[in-house]
Amino acid sequence: MAKDDKKDGWKEFFWNPRTREFCGRTASSWGLILLFYLAFYIFLAGLFTLTMYAMLQTLDDHKPTYQDRLSTPGMMIRPKGEQLEIDYTIDFTETWERYVGALNNFLSPYNDSVQAQKNYECKPDQYFIQEDSGSLKNFPKRSCQFNRSILEDCSGITDRYYGYNDGKPCIFIKLNRVIHLLPSADKNPPFVTCAAKADDSHKIGQLMYFPPNGTFNLMYYPYYGKKSQVNYSQPLVAIKFLNITMNEDVNVECKINANNIAVGSERDKFAGRISFKLRINSRF
């Protein structure tokens, strides 16, 4: 008998024909609850939309409103190799062809004909400042030419193998892009220097830098961003190893030198520098 009463109680809870209640509430009560939650979620959606709209009004498509970055740009080499290790044997072309192919692809946007078509011939040794004129936005901004021929012996024009076939390889250095960075506080351009780490100092031999002195000309700065300078070409420095010791690992460190860029910091001791390993093997 108790079991039947319990069953009837559950049925009456879901639907009470006497009071016309469903789950303990009348139709009007359920209607008011649904109306409340509908209005509540519409309010939340409207508040979220209004907040997003107000935030988006503070953003600029061409430059960051707030910029949280290290004060020193990072550096990278090309070709990168695996884990920044470049290892090949001169007599086995298959060991260095991939490096040559990677450099061909990397340098193709720097062809003189491509640069002449897309970019502007700037006045060297000074910043190329392109400010807006009041409410008139100066977009798109022009970019300076960086012609492949500037790299001379490492351009791949006179030597299509970049020295890899005769044990005198070229390694390319580039600085990461940082919007509005002015790397020098005066007219002295930043420049790259490379050296072997302590234990390998006798192995590295003589180096040549292209452009001369390994400089990044000031005319390529400041950088205004990908949308503002759609054709921007990062300047490069090439280092040619002329007589490195064969059949041994040589650990090399390159760093940027500029009076407005600090090298290394407590946050990142590798800021403004890069280390890589180079090993050139001879068959005999």
C-alpha cells in the first residue's frame, strides 16, 4: 500500500490534474521564471557585447595600444639546421644541398628586381620616420630596399652555393621585428660581431661580414608593423667563415652591438645574442 502511495506521489509531483501544476508549478509560474532567465541572459549578452565594443574602440589596426616586450630583440640565423647545428661534409653534396636550398628560398624576396618593384630607395644612415599628419593616417607606409646584391660574396649571385661547397659557408643573421624600435641613440648603426666560445677560440679562423662591418643600416628603422608596412624587408648580416677548423665542432656566438640595445638581462640572458654550432667535415 505504501509503495502505491509513493508511486502516486511521484505522478502527482510531475503532473497534478487538480491544481494543474507541472513539477510543483503552474503554467504562469513557469512562464514568469522562463521570462526572468530570458531577460537575464539577454542582459548578460548585451553587457558582454557592449564591453567588447568599448574595448575594440581603444585598439588600432596598425599599431599596438599597449606593448609588453623585452627591450632587446631576439636574433636568429639562416639556415637554422636542426637545433641551431649546421653539420655537413664538403665532398658529399647531399649533406649541404638542403642548406643551399633553404637559403635560396629565404633570399628570393631580397632579389634586386623584387625590391625595386616593391620598396623605396631610402637615404642611408638615418632613420626613416613616417609619422601621421594629425588625423590623416600615413598608411600604407613605405619600406626601404634591402637588395640581395648588398651581401656580395654571400648573396648567392656570384657563388650559387654560398661557400658551402668549398668549406667557407655563409651564415645569415637577422633581428626579430620590434615595432617602433630605434636601435641607436645616435647616428652609429647597430652591428653584429661573432666569435667562438672560449674553448673553440683557436678553431674559428677569419670572418668576413656583409654588409661591411656587419651593420644594420638605420634606414630600416623604425618598423611600424605588418599591416602598416606590408612589404617590409628585414635587414640581414651575412658572416662568411673563411678558414674554420675542419672535422671539429666549433661553438659560435653572435651578438648585436648598439648603444640603445642592451645585450642579455635577468629576464633573458640570451636576448640580443644567439649561439650555434658549426661543423665542416672533409672527406680526408
